Amino acid sequence: FMLTMITTIDALKFDRSKVGSNGFQEDPIKFVDRMYVPYGPDLVATPPQASTSQPWSGYGYGLGATEHWAYDYKERYIYTQSEAGGYITVIDWSALPGTVTPYSLDVCGENCDVRDIAVCSEQGLLFLTRTNRNDVLIYSTVKRSAPAIPTFLEQVRAGNSPDAIKLSNDCRILAVANQNEGTDKINLGAVTLVTNFWPSDEGDAIAQTVSFAQFDESYLLGRDVHLPLTKKSAAYWNTEAYDSDEATYGWEGTNGFIEKFNPAITMDPEFFAFNENGSELYVNLQQNSALVRVDTSTGVAQSVDGYGLKHFGASSLGVDIVKDGQCTFVTNECLYLSRTPDAIATVDYEGTQYILTADEGSDFDIGPFEEVRDTADLFGANATFLHSGFTFDPSFFVPGDSTAGCTANFQADCEDNLAAGLVDWCSNLEVTIGSSAVNYDTAGSPKMNKIVGIGGRGIAIFRLPSDPTGRMTQVFDSGSQFEKETCSKYPWAQNAVMDEEFAPACDENNIVPETCPAWVLANEDDRGNLSDMNDPDEDGCASTGGACPMSETVDEKAEEDGLAVEVVVLGIACDHLVAIACGENNGVCLLYDITDIESPVILKTFHTSEASRTKNPEQTYRKDLGDLDPETIVWIPPSRSPTGKSGFLLGGAISGTLSFYEFQCKNSEDTCFPDGCNLGSSQTSAKLSNGAIAGISVAVVAAVLVGGFVVKKMQSSNTSSADHGSAEINQVTTSGAAGSNGMV
């Protein structure tokens, strides 16, 4: 069995018949090491640290120091992207603990919108997206033989509002998400594929836009794609003009928003996964709860397919959407959750492609329109519906009778009815008014027939058909597992939260290093929020004299997105295929054995910040805080691990941490898997012991040639000054004039 050198291994190939007989110890994974990462130079020091003065020492909770990061396994450096500005901190991870190097990169200072980062180890390339400049920047990586700050190589025009990026396994294609965030125009959802960027490639990098505009509403709705807004619903909400001081949203008229409406306006690609050989790209549309399949050889989106809803009727184990400070699982025949996943992962499992989703939750807004409503606002006092013209089945809602229909648990009068014994629970759940819950076919008379919350509170697995235009099949859903496991092992974290708003508040006359950066760098409104969160007489807690510990926030997210499972990552350990998924809000992670992929088994439930049970970040930061908001997790196989053992490297975005969790196998793993023992060589390796993972294949394929690609190595374009909620729609094109080769 030959294993060719690879660059990334996000897309795995697994075959049970070819794996060894290793297994896990009683505790399958253990914490090994954690380091705190600076958000950049110390911007609150007196005077502020210059970015040229390295290593950087700007530490502070809540600044997204490890919002995204990438690992160069060949040179053993980690690159972390900060939310505090265009700062890329370079970490030496050749041994534990990791150390901050003097080779960090100031891309564009404090007022810069760098969104994502990726590394191609074999070619020594570092990629960054700048949303406000509509470009991808390419740099050389730090070389251990002659370390230095990364050198700028190339600027690539990457479509409108570039955000998330992902490299194919062979590092020949860079996928770039074109979102509506960070732009003044209304863009149609799209992806940009960038190729021809290897140092040995002739000419400039090449980019092509893959548009989603060809999929009409009938097709999308017929494939269970959630549409937060449709042409007919836009017409309804324009005249309803909810939360507006004007009679309409101004969407009407010739060439207006309604006339030019395309459902691709609602399609924001959130996350990517390639198949193993890079021939297909899977695009997760979070706000549509759907998957796009893209043929990378043609640059064409072939299909869109919805993930479907999670139903919490009487046959389910229920869901905790009751804000009562305890674990209360309820069912209701009208109750559904839209998965709206954030991260996805993929595996070629015995010749069949599978997709895993982390069902976090996210909603859509554009201009004055927001797709979510609180149910107690929708179903107001005396069972009065908030909006005009809506119709309902009597089993769903009866105007004037707050105890009738399955909406009785969600109405404004519910608490009074609960006290009177007329209902057994109440929830003011945030729900969508999009296509999954409301039928807008009849003009001026929408029909609502479901209560659909946002966020599936777990993970799901889907089997993809070989025909890219076919429908995928759900083979597993975690159901209530994440909430049940949390209630069983960490009840103090159930639907709880500790986010960036828990950062310490400060007095501008008493700025304490490491304590005050988030407050100092915040705007006036955010400072007010921090002050309230740290005031026991407002939103803080007397037990800490400041921001609350997590145990005093139980159920704060019950009526929103729950624990918000943001990330799911696959890996190989002890001859088993495993998946890890973690909650953004409360730090609870579930580790699954998915060796039998359609019947996952929970291996372990653990919390990434147990100190947060009784302490707030001011008390724990750079001490025993742990990891909060595990947004990026990477599988580290033995040959790329500083300990020679497989594990997961987890980044806590809000805590600004990087932590290594190591698998504990019954027998030793092959320390040369998957790169061979001559790491960095272009030679292949056949070194696979009896205990090695011979069922995994990750191979380099020939460069993908995409016809019709257009060179877009240009200076950054100016964004339009048009209002985001205006009627102007920025049609995506694949043409552009040549510009400067220098970075702007």
C-alpha cells in the first residue's frame, strides 16, 4: 500500500476492511498542553507596542486571538488570525509548549478585516482573505532553516466579500466563500475557485466565480432548501414594513429589489469541504440549511440540497427550549429546528461520500428585514397575531384563544396559563418566518404551520449519491444527545454561555495590562455592554463581583440556539474513524467513534473550560481558563504531532488559546503515518505496520484545469457606497480588468 505525500488531510478515505486491530484505552483522549496566544502587538501599552517589535505581547480575553488558524505541519509553525486587526501571530509548535516567535505578520494594521487563513505546507504558501478589499493575499511561509517574517508573493482578486477559504487535499485549488458580510452591496451568493498559484506555475494565479444564481425558487423549495426570503415573501414584508418608520421597505418599483429578486441573495457560503481527489467541492449554505455540490473541473454548481428539519414531536426525546434554569426537555407536534450548520466535514467511506454537519444556527437579515421573531411577539396578548393577513389551521393557532392549538406553549399569555395549570411549559423561542415555517404562495395571505427554531443543537451525517444532482440521505442525527450529555455530566453548562461580552470592564484611569484590552479597544456601545455585564446590579453576578461564571447563566441560550454546535472535525486514531464536535456557547464537546459511520457511538463527553463553572474570565485568563468558543479544530496525525501521537489541536477563539488533546490507544500507533518517516521529502512511503491505519488513502492528484478561468491579480477594488438594504443587487461576473501586481 503506497501513501503519497500530501498537504492537507481534511478529506479522508476510510475502509474498515483495511484497518488494524488497535483500540482505545478506557479514557480515549486526554488534555496535554495549552498556550495563550497574543491578539497581536500590545495595543494598550504606553506607548503601544509597534508591530515591528517582536515577539508580540498583546494578550487579552475576548479579542479572537485564535479566531481562525492554520498549521504548517512541514515546518511546524502555527499561524493564528486575530479579530483585533490584520495580525497573524506565528507560533513555533515543533515541541510542547508552543512559543510565540518573532516572525509574526502585520498584514494591514488594526483597522483591517482579515477573515480566514490557510496553509499549503508542501509549497510553502500562506493564504489570507481580506473581506473589505475583495482579495486573497498569498505569502511564503516561515522556513525553519532560515526563519523570517512571511514574504508577500501575490494578490488575487477573489470576488465580492471573500470570507472562508479551504484548500483541496493536493493544494491545487483554493475555494473562497463570497458572502454578503462586510460589503455595501447586495451580492448573489457565490464561490471563487483560485488555481495556478504554485511557485512553479507559470503566470499569475487564476480565479473563477461559481455562481448560485441559476437555481430558481421552485427548484430550491422542492429540495427542502430553507429560503429566509422569497420573491413573494419579499412583496409581503415590503408592505408590512415591520420595524420600519416608512410605509414600505422601498423594495417595490421598476428595477427594485422585488423585481430583481434572486434567491441567491440569501445564499451565504459558510464552510467548505473537498472530496479526497479535489474533483468536487461541497459548499455549506448555513442560512439556507443546504449543501451545494460544485464540479471543480468545470467550475459549475451542479445541485443544491436541503438538510431538512429536526422534529421534536411526541416520539422524540425532546429539546430544552424552556428558560427555567434547569434541564427541561419538551416535545410539541408543531416544533421543529432548522439545522443551519456552520462547519461540515467529509469522508470517502468505503467508496461512498458522507457529509457531517455541525448544526449551530444562524439567521438572515438584509436592510430592515430580519427573519427571526420571538414567539411571544408573534402570538401576542389575548392570542393576537403580530402581522396582518396570516392564516392558520385550528390545530396550530386559534386567534383569541391562547390555550388552543400547539402554539399555546409559545404565546405571550403562556406564563399566566402555566400558573393557572392550563399548559405545562412555556418558551419564548426565536423562530424563523422563512419558507420552512410559512407558505407565502397566496399573495397577502401567508400560512404559518410550523414553529421552527434556529440551530439543530447537534450533528448529523448524510450519505451523498454518486449522481451529483441526486438527493442526499440522512443516516444519523444526534437528536438530543448533546443536551442530554450536558445535563448528565455538566448541568451547570446547560444552554449556558460565556462569550466576548464577559471580558472585564475597566476604568480608563486605571488600565491594567491583560485585563483591559477588550474594553480599551471597544467602541462606546460595546464598552457599555461590558460595563453592564460586569455590574452585579445589572447583568453581572455578586458571586464574582463582576461578570458571571457560566453556572449562573444556565438556560440563557435555551430560547435561542442552545449550545450552538459550531465545529465538527474527522480524524483517525487507534485504527478508528473519529469525529469531534463542540458547542460555541458552553464549551461542551462530544467525541464519537464513527468507524461504523451510520451508527456513531459516543466515546467521551468533556468540557473545555471547567474553571468557568465558578469563575469569570477576569479570574481565569492566562491561568486555568481553558478554551472558550472552539471554532477551529484540526486533526493531528502521529507524523505531524509534537508527541508522535495522534490528537486534536483545538483553538478557543474567545479565550485566545491553542490546546492539544492526545488520543490514548491500547497499542502504539505508527509514528510515521501518514507522511512517512522522511518528512519533507517528495518520496512516497510504504511504511505501514500491522497497527497502522492502512484503510486511509490521501493522495496527490494531477492539477485540476478549469476552463475559462480569468486572471484576477488586481489591486483591491472599492466597495460601493450603496446601502446594504437598498434595491441594488451586485450581479457576480467572471470578468475584470487587469490591475497592479502589487499588494494594495
